[in-house]
Amino acid sequence: MTRPEHGIVLGGGWAGMLTAQVLSRHLDTVTVLERDVLPDGPRQRRGQPQARHGHILWSSGARVVDGLLPGTIDRLLAAGARRIMFQRDLVTLTSHGWQHRFPSRQFCLMCSRPLMDWTVRDQVVSAGRVRVRQRAEAVELSGGGDRVTGVRVRDVETGAESALAADLVVDATGRGSRLRHWLAALGLPPVEEDVVDAGMAYCSRLYKAPPGATTAFPPVNISPDPRDGRPGRFGVVHPQEGGVWMVTLAGTRGARLPSDDAEFTEYARSLRDPLVADLIASAEPLTPLFVSHFGANRRLYPERLERWPEGLLVIGDALAAFNPIYGHGMSSAALGAAALDELLGGPRPWSAAAAQRAAGAAADDPWIIAAARDIEYVGCRTTATDPRLLGEAETRRHFADVLTTRSLRSPAVSALVTDAASLSVPQSALGSSEFMALMARDEPLPELTGPPLAAAELAAAGLRPRDAVGADG
């Protein structure tokens, strides 16, 4: 492509708006097609049920977004988002025990998904370089197997269809993408797909945080241990804007989710530690329960096709979707947009195939993080062919056990593991000789026997102290 003029982005969500912002820096005009009505503010919308569950934006993604849209982090913080430093500001029970609250270089932003989406969307649209057509959806791609030249658009209200030409079409329609169907209609062979499905489902509700715990109480993460051979049960308490807690309970295949208030509390009490149940015992619920089943890890490999059409790119969840419990979807989409920005800003001509390879590379680390964890759960169903998931399983499990155990108690090891978990350094850094040397010399602290909460934090949440477990050390 020598001189792209018009770009079309399919989908006006997080990945779509970031991609539209990137395209607006390099193309003459950009159109976003969105089948929903996008709210004029940080509110829920019909086509995004996952927004009613907890979300985080890792530091890697936050830095990318702030580079594309300067001031975004400050806007989110001013609107009530919390900046959480890993592991200092978290209370986490991992599969191998409690995490010491070490300082690190990485952070995450915690707030509602509608606030994150709105903060990005408002900046992209108000700049005036991106046009958004709402209640409009693509029904097919125009062109052929060698080049996509636009899309056929359907008006959701009237059903009327029309053609819209473009030099570049980007599929950012998320998990519901029809890309494989569209490619087949162009005469292209099926795109390879890997699926790792632990049967993850989520049940969430908002609670009013206790008065003393609205701004300073740490987020809480309670994870299962897949080694025990039982369905995994998760529980998180994440602060949101407005002095509320997002409480999400999740489970893998076989862990029946709660359906009413009593079951919600009972499920929280059944986790490996009762901390989540203790926190919500006297908290005021603000919403009903919201249940979703969308936790499968799914990845397409369009870069493996012998022939990829010019003028087409797939990005975000339409390319690779992960179990949301690990919090990598938003950052992965941001990193994919950054890779596209770098390519478009480089020497011309560039190819859609090169852009697709860059997007796939950005999705690789979050894919292997989520898929390698979920494949260990009982009842996990997989069609994956990725050799990193299938080969030498015992060796992989042993290394993960050693790594996790050491990172809980060794500050320098924890810092580098957090760098990798935040997608700030590649996963390969955890296999380097430098990291192995660090593992050997970093002195571990004693194992924690309970949640590392300071006395002031316990008091703020109205909890009674347990045995001293080193929260201040």
C-alpha cells in the first residue's frame, strides 16, 4: 500500500477506537461502523455485556494509550480510577500461596469498563478526524482474495444496504467476529484457530464500599489451585469510581455459579480463603447479579495463510481473545494498535500481511499466559496445536511451580515476573540466564500464612485482625 486514503474500522469498542486513532494519524479519512448506539458518557451499552464485570488496564497498555491520546491516564484518575502498583497495593492469594506486597515498576488502572471506553472514545471522536456511523454493521467484505476494497454495510434500523469503499478495512468486532465466514466468501481457505476453553463463567455485582475503604483499601484477588483436580473458583474485589467495589466470582467448568444473594455469599465463602466473603458480609449491594459465559481463550492465525488480502487487518478480540480473569485483553489490543502505528509510520510501501504479522506478535504473550494456565484445569477442552501448550507438560508445570513460589517471597524475582505479567517485557525474559541467576541469589522472605493486610486497612474495611502476617514488612 503506497498511499492509503480511507480506512474503515468495524467495531467502536476499545480496540476499534484505538485502531481508529492510529489510522487517523496516517490516513486521510477514517470511518468507524458500530451496530450499537454508543452512550454519550461512561454508561453501559447493550452490545457489551462483559462491561458489567471487572476490568483492569495493565501499565503496558496504559502507557500505549497515553502515548496515542496524551493525558488519558490523568483523565481516568481524575474521574475516580485507581492506580494500583503491583504488588504493593494488592492482596493476592495465588495457586501457590499469598503474595508478599513488594514494590514493582508496574501498575494497573482500575475503574469501570464504561469509564475506560468513554474516556478513549470521547478523545478520538472529539478530535474530528474519525467519523462514527452508529447502528451500522458490515455484512460482507468487498473485493476478492487478493485485495479487500471495502465493505457492504447494513443499516440496523432500516435494513437498507450500501457499499462503502476503503483502502484498509480493520475487523475489531471482538469475539463475535464473522471474519472466517467473510474470508470463505472471498475464496480463501479456513484460518487456523486454537481454542483453550476451561469453561470459565462470571457472576458480578457492585457493592458500596465502607466509608473508610473507598480510596485506599487494596484490591483483593483469590485464585484456585488447579493442581487439586477440582473446578477452579475465583473471587475478586476491585475498586471502581464512585466509592464502589466490583465483586466478581468466577469458576471453570463444573463450578456452578450463584443465582441469588445467598448463593453469592456462599460461593464467596467457599473460595480458598474467606476474605471476599468477609468484605461483602456487611457491604450494601447496589446491583443485581450479572452472569456471563465468555471465558474461552481463542486465537486465529491469519498470518499462516499463504495468501492474505491487501486492505484487510484483524485486531483485538477478533484476532485473539483471552480468559478475562487475567486482565490482558485491553492491553493486548492497545499493543496491537501500537504495532500498527509503528508500521504505518515506517517506510512505504507496507503490506497488510506485514501488519497482520505484527498484530499476531502482539497477541502472542497474553495468549500463552492465559492458555497455559487454563489448560491445567480439570474439564478444560482444547483444540490447540500450539506446541508450547502440548509438549513437555510436566517440565512446564514444574517450572511454573518454582517460578510462582519464588515470586511470592522474593522481591527481585517478583518484580521481573510482574514485568512479564504486565506485558512490559516478553515472556522469554523468564527463561533467560540473567533471570536464572536472579532466582539463585534473591533471598526469599518467610511464607505468608494469611492475607497481608495492615491494621489500618482491616479497620477501614471493618474486619477483625487475623494473626500477624507481615503486611507492613
